[in-house]
Amino acid sequence: MTKQLVSFVKDLYQTNEFIPLHAPTFSGNEQKYVSETISSTFVSSVGKFVDDFETHIENYTGTAKAVATVNGTAALHAALYMAGVKANDIVITQALTFVATCNAVHHMGAQPAFVDVSPVSLGLCPKALSVFLEQHAVLTESGSIHKITKQRFQAVVPMHTFGHPVELDELIKVCADWKIAVVEDAAESLGSFYKDKHTGTLGNFGAISFNGNKIITTGGGGMVLCKTLASGQHTKHVTTTAKVPHPYEFFHDEAGFNYRMPNLNAALGCAQMENLVAFVDNKRHLASLYSDFFKESDFQFVTEPSYAKSNYWLNAIICPNHNEREKLLKQTNAEGVMTRPIWQLMHRLPMFENAMRGDLSHSEFIESHLVNIPSSPVKSLGKL
Ligand SMILES: *Cc1c(COP(=O)(O)O)cnc(C)c1O
């Protein structure tokens, strides 16, 4: 299998050089727009590209207000703040995620609690969430609290793993029943739709990342998706030091963040947005080729849930067993085709090892069997 996979990938990308998991594609107006910011001297936090980039994201996702930030972790941090998370609260999320999800919770002074993922979406499982809450929470007038410690369950953070949307209707129903806010970690899922709605727009807030390895990049960057115009304006305010507008006085009405995205990065984002639809089409085509390739093998290609249209940010396979996985990782990387195991579960990291958690069987199975395979857009599969 490894040999065939290596030659399949090398043929696709038409190269014998190292093939990374995900590289950026700059084939549009990137240079032009970035040069414009330099010529204008507006490279920092004032300039038209930030507003234009936010408008691009609003139009594409349908969110009421998008607020650009310095990176995806900052977007999550600001979204949790806006969702009312306070020190000592519990925030429920997946153990199967990138560490940024939990770092954002930690830096609010809150504690992450881990619930299992669904084998259908690889993201937070509504049933497991419901079981966990039945076991640990009691509903009060003002929200849900822990039966014993009395800590507030203030937010649930589902993550759309590799771009595949979680079962949002069911999840949002559970959270509404327990009066808990939903903050979608949509860092990986720009271009992914749940039914007909863009991921990150169904919960109270959503967070997107434009890190260098994501479907589009601004070098570093992020975006908070806000469900209402009012919450969007407040998010913009707190991410820009919470300064009250005045011609010369400095007055800040709450402890804000300095998280705004520089115009230089937003210029890159505007150019990348012009190609997003092409990137998604290209990556979905690539996924269908991988799906055919693995059809007759013992390796199961991970496909989008039936209710969703995924951006297939990172393609993934489930190996038949742990040994086969180790063999595949070693041999492909030795041949210059990058593959990577999924993240270690969050409760295995020293800072989260004492976190509260439910049964994590599906997460553990995926952790020991899943491998990501090269997923950059492929030039020969259409105009980029
Ligand atoms: C990329 C990513 C983030 C945010 O990353 P930044 O590098 O801070 O932009 C958050 N959560 C997940 C799941 C991610 O993959």
C-alpha cells in the first residue's frame, strides 16, 4: 500500500521533491495587494483591507459580523470572552483537537472538560455531550452548574475536525436545553457547510484561522464570526483595546485585547478570498481521487458526513491497525511524502491531564489509527 500511495501522490503533484501536508497557494492578487499596503504605508491596524476582508468573510459565510484578529487562537479567546466565560468556569470540548482550543479556554482562567467525538464527524458528539451533562450538571435559573463543585458550565466548543462539520442541530439543541453557549472552533472549516449554513455561523460565536497551513492564509490571522450585529460590534470593541472613540482622549471601558489583524495580513486575505471557491472545488476533487484510490484497500478514507459539504482541509485515512499505521508513517515520510498522525488527545498533555472527562473510546480509537495525507490544492485539477 505504501509504495502505491507514494507514487500516486507524486504523480498527482507532479514532483519528486518533498510533498508537505498542506502548503499555501498564491496565484492571484497576493503580491499586488500586499505591495499596495506598503506603498500606502498603512501596513498596521488601520487600512481598507481589514474592512474589505471582514466583508468578504461576511458575504461568503452569511454571518452578521466578522471581526479579524491576529490569529485563530486569539479569535477563540475573544469568542469565549464574548460568550461570557469567566475564571473557574467549565468549558466542554473535545479531547481530539489541536491544542489551541484548550489553550484559549485555559487563558480565560476556565477549565476544559473533555467529551467523546462522533465517529461520523470526528467532532464533538451530541449524544456523548448529553450523557456527560446528565451525569455532572444541574440546570438552574441562570444556566447549568456542576452537581458537586458548583462551577458554571458556560460554553461548549465543538471543533470541525479537518473541515468536516459536527452534528450541529443536535448539538445546539442539547446546549439550548442546558442553557450553555456554543462557540464553534471553525479554525479548519472555512468553506465547509452544515446543511446549507456555513460552519461557525450556527453557534453563538465561531472562530476561523488563517494560519499558513489552513485552506487560505494571511500569514497568521483569524476571524470571529458573530451571530448578531450588536455582538459583532462589541467583539470589534474588545479586540481593539476597548477604546471609546474620541478625537484625542484615551478612555477604555473594559479590559480589552489588542488582537486586531494588521492591514498587511488582511491584504493577503483579500487576495486569497478571491480564490477560495476554486480551492474548495480543487480539494473536493482531490478527496474524491483519494476515496477511489483507497476503495479496495484495508485503509478507510475519511469522507464528509451525509448532511455536510466539507472543504476537505486535510485528507485522512483510518489504518487497519496500529502497526500498519506506524509502517505507513515511516515509509511515506522516508520517501518525501509527508504524512502525520492525528494530535495526541488533550488529556495526555501535562497541563490538561487532570481535566474532567467522559468516556473517550471513539477519540482513543481515532488517535491510534488515523493518518493525514497530503492535501494542498493540486495544480493539474483545475485553475488555481
Ligand atoms: C489552526 C487551529 C486553531 C488556531 O490556530 P492559529 O494558529 O492560532 O491560527 C485553533 N483550533 C484548531 C482546531 C486549529 O486547527
